[in-house]
Amino acid sequence: MDGTLGAGGHAWGILQASSPDGRLLGMDVDPQALEIARRRLEPFGSRAILVRASYVTLSEQLSRARWSGVEGVLLDLGASSMQFDTAERGFSFQVDAPLDMRFDPDNPVRAADLVNQLPEEALADLLYRYGEERRSRQIARAVVQARPLHTTRELAELVARVVKTRQRLHPATRTFQALRIAVNRELEALEAALPQAIGALNTGGRLAVISFHSLEDRIVKHFFRRESQDCICPPHQPVCTCDHRAAIRELNRKPVRPLEQEVEQNPRARSALLRVAEKLG
């Protein structure tokens, strides 16, 4: 199962490696991505089953496909390069576009709605929680004073006036990250999907998660640590009462990072973190 199909790059590799009869169930909420993936994976015929759905419904999609279990689940988190490169989607501050940032165009909440409707305190909390932005309160105050804001350029320029930095990172990077995560409820989706992914695996099957920032990686790390332990009682408790049993084995305690050559070929991979776990019997 590829829960974050995107343009089908990982799916293509998986189908190639599992030939001649391996099958893949790919999911994505983005119809633009699905159309590209369908064309890309057409040579694999019925071995590729593609559905428009969120990986939050992973268990449901497995049931609908009438699969009892899978050998692997892949989650490649965050926005895809295709989404960043499609200017009108509003994910990037490099070009001027509407403040959208939705993975699913049927999602009723856009970035512009949060920017222009949230109370100042709630907006500041959002920027701090999802973007780890230290200047969140100053940015939120400036946004409220400048409302309404409709485009990525308007927001990026406003944040740049508030956040003075000499770092290579654009001043608006964390703000845009926070809004995208909030619009698509990315962290809540990840927390809901991880237990389903483990439940979908056959014994010996593997869950691979690629994250791109500390918020995502922290959720995956803590979930893997918890589910790889037989007891999760407090350390000071003398007798185990939790009845918890390890469901997985961590294959890498530290995340795998891209090689220099990979980053040269794809600069957006520089912050990628890969964690893999294996389902126990």
C-alpha cells in the first residue's frame, strides 16, 4: 500500500521490484496527482489499483480491495514536488498565487480562511505549534493588522518584514509550513494512520515512513518506540499492568538520511528522514 501516491514514483519502483505478480494499492486525495500516476503506472495494468482516498482510511481501503493484509505500507509525508511546482495551488512563496494549500480540492478550508478569519491568539498558536515559529505572535499581529491577505506573495512579504534573518531559510518558510499542515490536518492524519498501517501488515511486513520535519518525525519515532516495547507502564511502577505487547521491531533506531548524491539530484530531499519498522508475529 502506498498511502501517499503522488505522481507514482515510489509506486513505480515497488511494482518494478515486485514483478511479475506483485500488486499495489495506491491512495491520494489529489485528483491531479492521481491522473499523473494513472498514466505513469498504466504499463502495470491491473497490478496497480489506484483510489482517491486519504491514508486516514487505510483500513477501509484495504477492506474494500478485499485484501487480508499487505507486505508493505509506505507513507511519504508532506506536499509533493508536483504540488509545490503547480503555482496556482498556493504551496510556494516563490510565485504569486492564491492562498490555497489544499491537498484535496474538496477540502472546505483554505489557507486564506485561516489567515483572514482566525483570532490573533489562535493564529499565533498555530504558527508556533505547526511551524515552530519563534516570532509567531509578532507575525500573527502583523497579519491581523494587514487583513485581508489573498495571495502567497502578500503573506510572504509581510512575514519577511517581521522576521529579519540572515539564514538561508526564507523568513516565511515556517509560516507556510504551519498553514499547510493545519489546512490538511497532516499531524492528526499521521497519528490516525500509523496504527492502521501496522494492523494492515502481514507478519514480517514493513512500514516505511518518510518525513520532512521534526514534528512528523517525532510522531513516527514515539509511535515506533511505543509499539516495539512489551511494557509501556511508567518506569517507577514495580509490576506491569498494561498488558501491552510489542507489535513491531524498529529496523533503524536513527532515521536514514539521503546521501550527498541524492541531495544533488533532488535538493528537496535534503531534509528527508526515513524510519522503517517490521511487523512481529
